Amino acid sequence: MLDGGPMIFALFGNPVGHSLSPLMHQTAYREMKINALYVPFCVRILEEAVRGIRGMGIRGVSVTLPFKSEVLRHLDEVEESAGRIGAVNTIVNDGGRLCGYNTDWSGFVRDLKEFMPIQGKTFGVLGAGGAARAVLFGILAEGGKPVVLNRTVRKGEILAEEIGCSFLPLSEAGALDADCIINTTSVGLAPQVENSPLEGGIPEKASRVVDIVYNPLETKLLRDARKAGCETRSGLGMFVHQGAEQIRLWTGEEPPVESMKRTVREMLKQNEEN
């Protein structure tokens, strides 16, 4: 923290120029009347960047691709759920002691609960990366039944075994009896907006489809799902809720979630118009 100045928060990733996190966080701090700056850093050497958290007195850091797993070994402590997921997206600097958290899973759960019940429901989860791990962990924690769907069979099988759930090759997704399909891959993310992770179509028995991609607000997957008569949900809510949980961890105060969501939505709509 600067002497007598604002609290400093940061975003570590590579690239970071596209991120709407700075806009979202600054909106929150302004409304909360907290003197704070949220600064994006395009990180090249993660170990040196983490060392700089202590050196510069940075209060908290958001961690994004490609560092969510790598960062674990550079921290003093990792909260249990983040350790089980194997990914950290939030660092808290507690007097020079760095602790890692994962707010992706809790942000996802908060948003999904606004969309549908989780307990006892079956979810087809597309992907086998870090985001899939967070989503699977959240579903299991809330009593849901996730099934990993992945193109690379061995990778999907390994993840399902580690997490403790079922696996089905992506080519067989049409046969899945699921209440909801969730995309955790980056397929459909701008600028590749005409791509879908389910080119074979939406499984007939699925009545809901969630895409954790939030840019664009309506991906090709969600457009296809809506045409098939499904209820749909974009990744906007998860993005906002994971950021809100970061603010709670860093400040101990309640963030203005609706203002954060409105600001991000308006910026995304402006980007689409341009």
C-alpha cells in the first residue's frame, strides 16, 4: 500500500488487455467509497511478480490465465478448496503472508443457484481444464451430479477420476440424460464467436444450458440452445460473483454486485455494437 495513498490491488495474467476486471473492480471501490486502485499486469515471470506483491505492498491479486495452477507453489498458504481444485484465482496479502483462494467455484455456485437448483440435478460439464475443475467442485459441493464431457478421452477420464464423478466422450454427449449442460471451455470466446463446443447440437434431454464465457454475452452455444427451446445463462454472473467474493476477502466489506454486473454488461454491449 502506498504511504497515505490508496490500497493497491492487481490482476496477474498474460494477456490482460482484454480483461474487464479493472472496470468492474474500480466501479465497486468507487461506490463503496474505498480509496483503491486495481492495476492489470501482463506477467512474464510469475515468481518475480509474486515477490513483487510483498515488495510493493499490494493488498490482493486476481490471478487469471495462464497462472492459476502455477501460482500455488509460490504462495505461503493455499485455502483447502483451492488446493483440492488445484487452482488459485485470488491472493490475499496478510502482512506479507500470501494466501491463495479460489473464488471461481463459489462465484459459479452463487450464479447457478439464481438460475436453477443444484442438489440432485445432473450436469454435463464440457471441458477438462482449470475452469472445469472449479465448476465440478462447486456442483459436487452442492449435491449435484456432474459428468465430464471432453474431446480428449484420457484427459477427461483422469479429471473425472480425480474429482470423483462420471466421464463421457464429447462425441457421445447427445446420449447424456442431463438437466443442464455447462461449457467451461474457451470455445465461442470473442473473437471466435461463431464456434461452439457442441457442434453436434444440444442433447435433447437438456432443458438448460450455461456458458461460463461472458464475452460475448450470447455465444453460439447459447444461441443454438435458445433455438432448441432451452433456458440459457451466460458467464456474466459467475464473472461478477467471483470478483465480488475477491472484494469481500480483500476488504471485509460487501460489494455492490448489481452495479458491478450492470457496468460489465453495458461495456460488453458497447463492444458488440462497435
